[in-house]
Amino acid sequence: MAIGSNARAIMIGVAVLVVIGITAFVAIAMAENAPPPTPPAAAGKFFKPQESQTTGSVTVNGGIVNYTAVAGTLVVHPKGWDDVKPSEDDKNKDKDKNENSENPSAEAQMFYVAYFKRDVAPGSRPITFLYNGGPGSSTVWLHMGAFGPRRVVTADDSHTPAAPYSLINNNESLLDASDLVFVDAPGTGFSRIAGGKDKDEREKAFFGMDADAYAFSQFIMEFLSRWQRWNSPKYLFGESYGTPRSAIVVNELETDNDIDFNGVILLSQILNFDLSPDGPDTNPGVDLPYVLALPTYAATAWYHKKLPGQEQRDLASFVHEVERFATTDYYHALEAGAGLSEANRNAIAQKLHGYTGLPVSYILKADLRIDGGEFEKNLQDSNNLTTGRLDTRFSGPSLDPLSKEAEYDPQAAAISSAYVSAFNDYVRNQLKFGQDQHYKPELDVFRAWDFKHQQPGMREALQTSPNVMPDLATAMKYNPQLKIQLNGGYFDLATPYYEGWYEMHHLPIPKELQNNIEYRYYASGHMVYAHEQSLKELHDNVADFIRRTDNVR
């Protein structure tokens, strides 16, 4: 690992502390404009915390924000680990058990990049923890596309040309409103896992809904101690799978650890996996996924000009019209099942044709039920084009013209190289971290991921499709001042915007707590920030949310 110049200065400062005392050390730290000095973070058995500090500035809406950047790692352990070193007697007692007598059996180092505004008292400055999802995704996307001080430039709805890529000042960085901590999940980015008896045990310790959330909770608490941020206004920002993670984490931190948060910001939400448009045919009798995806189908057909007379239609008013149809006539038709009359069946198919652009014959053959992958494959099939999943504004050549469903995501193919390449260059050359390490933007964890989740009040994890709506509801009831902001894109077919709206309106909370939830929608996709105008709107909405809820006066 390469250590930045500021990090070396702080290491020298520690040596000075031993010789001449704390006064000189504080003076050196202040001269470096670094965050307040703290004791070193705890080392694990397999990993040691790492840090590289640099400084920089970003211009946001005409104002300059000077910051200290810290690229580093903290060590976390799975649930049940005890930070008290076991005695020899304890080790001997453990020899007869089917577990590793060493403490811990497995551990992870979690990589983060934190940006602290300089010359500001930590207690008066909000701090926001940000992460993407997957599961198995690093946070390179939010970092380089949304709120970091530098942003990679990509094409709006087509394939971005290959390198060199442009990395520019991010005028929409959230540093004007909050300090930022971008966190990579165990195993992704520069985060790593180790220990245990074998690979399966290591993965079991961190690859699962509850294990993953616990690791993030432990990271957040350790970070608050490491950087003296316990009294700062606190926020979570999760995207995609990061939204169910946020629901579990905020409930865990509030109810188990007595840490209230000011707000939770959700982007491209999915809390109840039974509502996903991906593969609802495997769950017959549950028709809501088709209902909640329909407004996104309509928005997509509108964007690609597949609808007759759409020139007179405003997108927002059009999707609201489709929402009403979806939750009334369409829902009742699906609910009728085999009892639906042939006349009504044909009428609904005609209506769906008008909203989706798909042929009536195809809609009837699909029994009025079209999942996300089928829609992506068939909307532009006459041109041998596959429509995007993460952002349906994107299109790409169909890999197999005869396939039933989309076989890849054109948006992921269009922009991923720019994000990953730009970050690998940025982290090494500007943040001075990871010179001899491999950054893993994504990890295939689905084989090992444990989707069982223990809801609040339950004695054990449920053997059902994950649903963390009770977690968010419990956190909101435990802390009635907790505010929620839901952000969604009209062109997101991975987690349709109306699905998030439906989940929020069905949270098991008192009616008055619904006033703690606000909604913001954009003419963009899953990665709302991939569309420049939507990025500006997203920044303005999130910054305003933080300023209204940070309790700093």
C-alpha cells in the first residue's frame, strides 16, 4: 500500500506525541488541516486498519469546499464475536466445540473513502454513509457518478466511447451539505474477508442479508469512534440493494445500539422482494409485480416513441394515468384469474397495448402478465434491440434474437468501463491508496448469499422471500423523528419507482408517521445520477433534505 504525504505526516506526529506530548501533536494536526486526532483503529487477527490522507477542493454551485480525503479500511467481525481476548482456559474449553477456538473465526476489512470539510467542528457537520447494493456491488457508482468531488462523464443514453475518460469537478457533490463516507461491502472494492475454517465459513460470516447489515452497523460505529463523529447529525444513503440494507441497519443501530439517525435517503428502493418484476412467474398467484411495473413499461414505451399520439402526453401526467389503470382495472383483471371473461380479457389487452406498445397478440399469449426481462427483450424486438433494465432509456443489440428475455443490460454495458477505469486511476493517483491491490467493482455472491432475514420481534430468520418493511417501520416507530426520503427514476426496471411508492404506503406504521416520508422522482433510471439534469435535481433534493433535518441551528 502507498501512503499519502499527509498520512506520513500524521505517523510522524504520533512519534512526536510520545516524545514531547499531546500539545505538539495537536499543533501538527491543525497545521495539516486534518480531522481531529484519535487513537488508532483496532487491528484484527488478519487485517490492520489502513489510511491515506490527502487534501482537495470542489466547487459546488459556485462555492468552494476544501476537504480532507481519507481512503482507508476498518476491521469488522461477524455477530457473536467478543472483542475480549480469550484466556487459555477459554481456548481449552472451546477445543471440544465445532468452531474455531481463535477469536475471531472470520473477519473483514471494509474499505471506505471519507471526505471531511476542513476547518469545521465535527459536531456541527452532518455525516452521510453511502453505499450501493447488488448484493455484491462496490460503491464506485455513487462515488464517481453522484456525490464525490470528482465525477466521470458518460453518454446520456448510449454507449460511452472507450478511454480516455473525462473526470471533472462535480458541481453536484453533496459535500456542500454533509461530510461523506463511501463504503464498500465485505469482499468488494478493496474490502476483503479472511479467517474461518474454510471459504464457506468466511462467506457465511458476511454474505447474507443479516450478516451484511451487521457488518455495516459495526463499521459505522467504529467509524464514529475513529473520527469522533458520535455527536454529528447522521444519515444513511443506500441505492438499490442498499435500500433494504439501510432498513435493517437503521433499525439495528437505533434499537440495539441506541444511535438515533436524522434521516435515511433511499434511491431505487426494494424492501419487499416479492414485488420485484424479475421472475414473478415463479411465484404464481402474486400479481402485484406486474401491476407495479406497468407505469415503468409505459414510461419506457413513451421514451422510445412506441405509443400512438404520445406527442401530446407529458411524462409525469402520463405515468400517473397509468398508475390509476394499473391499480384498478388491470389489478382487478389479474385478481379474477381464470374467472376473467373473454371480453374483459381482450379489453385489458388492448389497453395494455396502448400503454406499452407491445402487440395485443403477445400480451394475450402472456396471459396479460409480462415480466421485466420479457418487456426488455420485446419492446424493440423488431429492430433486434434489447432495452435496458437499470435504465430503460438505453438500448443495445440483442445477443440472441430468438431469446425469450433480455440476456444483458445495455446500460451496464454502456457505462461500467468509464466508472471502473476512472475510479482505479483516481484512487491510486489522487487518493494515494491501493497501488498493489485489485479493486473489485462487483462480486458474484448469489451462490453464497443467504437471503433469510430475521424480522424485528421474530425468534429466527424466516424461510421466505425477504421483506424488510417491518425493519424500517420499527425504526420509525422507535424514533418518531426519523425522516425518510425516497428517490426513484421513471425509467428504472430493476426496482420500479411505483414499487417503492407502494411499499412506503403499506408500511405498518401509524398514519401520522407517513408525514415523515417524502417522495422525489426523476426522468432517469436506476442510477438516477447517470442523467445530468436528474443528478442536479437529486443533489438539490438530498441537500435540502439534510439541511431541513440536521437539527443544526
